[in-house]
Amino acid sequence: MTDKGKLFYAAGLVCIVLLLMVSGFAAYILCIDNPAITHIADAHIDSFSNGLMTYASISMGLILTEFALLLTFASSPFFKNWQRTGKFKLWQTVNLFAVFTSLAVLVSSFVLLGWEGTLPAVLAILAMNVVSMAMVFIPLLMVAGHLMRYNSEA
């Protein structure tokens, strides 16, 4: 990786961590003392927790499959430029964030069953997971389109 690539990686990592923190904090603040959220916690916490468990299980499977695809396509000529510029390493790091936040959603959904008061924290974790999943899959769609176009030209 070039020096500019290392700088891009460091700056990108700081921006991504800040974005995840802001999204989680915003979700937490929106859920504190919100009557609609309190209604969910009082009446539907079991259903909500089960839905979160299902979401987390599916997202774990998707993100691990995507991570395997990322490593499979690492030798593609398209990624050589990404490896020099730091984009590839940044994408790998975002994948790890997505894996860990998916795991955190799964664990927190179990905790939510026992302590309904953790709902704002669970939704903050969920917001960070959704943002990290979007940051993973949007480049994947771009790369898939580029690879399909590249293979059709060859």
C-alpha cells in the first residue's frame, strides 16, 4: 500500500468510526423516553427480540458469505488498484465492523428478553449494524457490476 493509501485508510477509518458512533448515538437518543418505543418494550418485546435474532442470524450469514467473496476476488485485477489506495483494507475493516455489530445485535437480542430497559442500547447497536451493512454491500454491488462488465468485455 502506498503512503497515500495508508493516509486514505486512516482517514477513512476515522470517518467510518465517527459515522457509526453518530448513528448509534442518534438511535439511542431517539429511543430514550419515547412513548412509542416504550409501548414496544411493554407489549411486544418478545416478538421484537425474536425478530432481532432472526435479522442478526441472517445478517451474520450474509456478511460472512460476502467476506468470503471479498477474499476470493482479492486477486482480481480490479482490486489491485484498491489494494494500493487502501480501499480494499478499508472495506475489509468495514466487513469486520459488520460482523461484530451483527454478533452484538444477536447477543443484545437475548439480553433484551430479560431486561427491557436495554432497548435504547439495542436499537443503537442495530443502527450501527444497518449502517455498516450498507457500507459493505454498496461497494459489493459496484464491484459486481464492474466485474460483470469487465468479464463481458474479455
